[in-house]
Amino acid sequence: MQIAKALTTAKVPNPSAYKNAHGLTTRHFDSDPYHWNANTVVHILERREYTGCTVNFKTYTNSTWDKKQRDNPEENWAVFENAHPEIISPEVFEKVQEIRKQRHRRTRTGKSSMFSGLVYCEDCGAKMRYCTTKDFEKRQDHFVCGSYRSNTGNCTARFIRAVVLEQLVLNNLQVVISYVTAHENYFRQVMTEKMSLKSAEIVKSAKRKLAQKEKRLAELDRLFIKIYEDNVSAKLSDERFAMMSEQYEDEQAQLRKDISELQTKIAEQERQTENLELFIKRARKYEGLTELTPYALRELVKAIYVENPDKSSGKRKQKIRIQYDLIGFIPINELLQAEKQRETA
Ligand SMILES: [Zn+2]
């Protein structure tokens, strides 16, 4: 809605006006060429084709008699990557889908926080809600544990001020970014171990195994045709045929299961390795970060967990734990500790 409003204000021609101007037919007619609907924007944001792929079977019809188009669930779509040049990078596209999944509620005051949807209570795991009023000064805006506020949970008053949160997140990011950029190789090594990433050698051997199993599966298909023909031409008794075909089917079922497991494992390994490299690239991109922007936040952070404040020193000390985008938690304190030891050694 906010994007639609901004486009309307900026007098950007909407899609039907654009089509009209270029002599293309359009189903919709809008008397105001600059009026943007929120739905139009949603449509554009969710259109995977912009990443350069072709998406087929988004709708289906029941039969030739019933031609009504029905929406096909996403898992039934056929996606062909790199079918045409991309205008949106897949990375940005996925990020947008992720943001849209989190219900980003704007408060009645019109104020919103870039942290909305990202903050969780460490105690009970509930999302923390952004609270603000018109009369609040910025420093009074805060997040409060959802289950505390609804009175359904029994969470103690978990609460953090938005300015405190921002400062803590920025500090954390600065420490991580400067560590990653200064000790990239060591960081990669530690995270590889932590994410239990397999070496390229192990992935290669899994791929070899996969190829063998796929070969055997194709072989079984041929063997099956062979015994079938032998059975038809009476070279193989019905009894023997039944026994052998049952054996083949069992082996095939096992092979299919093994193949799918191997494929999943390989894909996951490759994706995780890719994710780690992508995270390092992003950390480099934000080297010297001094101010948190919503996009930097989304590119680096997946979730923020707020711990109970420690008041033992008489002062309210609050800690957060950041789950980073792509790679999860980073054992930054241990990394820094190890660094200190290496320096003194
Ligand atoms: Zn809680």
C-alpha cells in the first residue's frame, strides 16, 4: 500500500496506462493513469518471472468441458530458470517474499519500525510487538513480548526500548562485520565446521554414488522389459516372471529412495556453502557500517532474540542474540576470545 501511494504521488504511469501508451490491449481501464492499486504492486512483487525464469502451470482447468481457470498450488508449478534476462536478482526477490510473509503491521499512528517482525522473546519464543503512540517520543517506543501482552502466556514482562534495540543490533553487526572482513579465512573455517558442511571431496563422492544409482535404475527398466518379453514369448515361466519382477520392483523402490535422499543432501550442502559465501560477501559490502538502514538489516539479520535484562549490577543490562541471515548464529564471543589468545601466543 505504501509503495502504491508513493507511485501515485510520483505520477508514475500504472501498467494499463503504460500498455495504452504503447498500443497494447489491456483488460482494465483506469480513468486515472497515475492511480496505483495495492494489488497491482503485490502482483509485481510476487512475479517470479522477473527473475528471468518462466513459470508454467500457474493455473489449470479441470477438463475440456470445464474451462474455468483455477489456481494451481505453487509446488505444482514448473519453473524454468534463466529463460530470459532477469530484471530482479533472485536474491532480492526471495528477500521480498520473506518480508511479505511476515505480517508487517503498521501502527495506527502511521509510525513503523524496521525491526517489526524480526524481534522475538528469548524466554517464550513469541514475537515481540512494536508499541508506540502519537505522544511517545522516539525514545519511548518499545517492543513487548506478544504472549505477555495477550495475557494468555505466562511470560514475564519482556520489554526493550526501540532505541536500545537499534544500538545493540548496530553494535553486534559492527563487531561481526569487522571480524569477518579481518579474518575471513578463519571465519569460513569455523562456520564450515559449525554448519557441519562437508568438504568438496565428500560432496563429489555423494555425486558419484548418485550417478551409479541412477544408472542402475535405468538398467532395471531395461531388464524388466527383457523379462517381460521373455515371459510373453514363453521363454520365462509366469511364476519365475512374477518372482523376478517383484525383486526388481523392490530394488527400484529402494533405489528411488536412496536417490532422493542423496539429491536432498547434495543440494543442501551446496546451498549452505553458497549461503556462507554470500554472507561473507554481504559483510564485506557493509564494511564500515555506521548507521542501520532497513535494507542492511534485512540483508544481514533473520531474527533477534531479546534476553531478560540483568539487573544484578543495579543497572538494567540487556542482551540480544542475533540469528544472521543465511548462516544462523555466529559464536562471535568465542571467535573474539580465540583471536585474543592467538595474539598473545
Ligand atoms: Zn515472552
